[in-house]
Amino acid sequence: MKLERATTGDLATLHALVERAYRGETARGGWSHEADLLTGPRTSEVELQGLLDAGEHLLVWRDDGVIRACVRLVDLGDGLSYLGMLTVDPALQGEGLGKRLLAAAEGYAGEVLGARRMEMQVFSRRRELLSFYDRRGYKPTGERRPFPYGEWPDAGALYNDLEFVVLEKAL
């Protein structure tokens, strides 16, 4: 799976993909959504542009020229990279693309960012997603991070006790 860095010209399509995969009824077409936890927007074109401007690695996978998947990588230094926003078009979920995307992101992090370890955070309520990552070698570090309600007041949180489990894998 060939990943390439997103450009400003990709952001409208990328934003639509992320929203479709994480929120609302369209997200329910896949299995890895947050629609049962949050009702507000997952991101915005402005936020995505900010990631590009900050030099983060917002990577996309294209199928016949159309963006069908993406992932965000952040170099945290000291051989540690953060993986987030792993997204596969809900219509294509269940075909193994998520596994391939994760493996490609890990390879990219090792080759381009010099990562020896990968970190991510997953909602503690997302048991099936935690299991998915566990099967791919990601283990809980013991750290939990609270959901940033104050920073994301428009997220539409359906629970007042949301938290993230921090996972890590040696690459």
C-alpha cells in the first residue's frame, strides 16, 4: 500500500472522508466509528490545514486517484511516533484495508521518521477497536488520558466520562 503526504488540495476530500468514517449514520456503515460516543464534527479543513502547516505527516492512500484512506503520524522525538486518525472509507471497511494501512503507516514511521515505537490512544469504550490493535501488537501502557471536553466543546460528547487508553508498540 503506497502512502503519500496529503496536500492542501486534498483537504476537502480528506475532511469529507474522515467525517463519513467517524460520525453520523454514514459511519455506521463501517465498524470503527465514534458515532455512538460523539455527535459533533471529528475535524475541520482548518484543523487539517493546521496539521500540514505544523509539518505533521498526514498520509493518504488513493485507489484509482480517489482518497480512500488516511492516517496521521507525528514525530514525538526519541524514536517515538504518534499514530492517529486512521481512517478507511466505511464502504470499504471489513476488506483488510485497515490492517494494510496500519502496517504501511508503521513502515513509513520507521523509514521516514526513524521511529522505533508507535503510540496511539483509543477510547476506553471502544473494546472491539482495542482488540483490533491488541492483535496487531499494541499494548496498553497503563496511561489513560481524559477526553478534552474543554478543548472540543462542539464534539457532542454523549458521555461525561470519556477517556483514552494509551497503547504502544515496538516497531
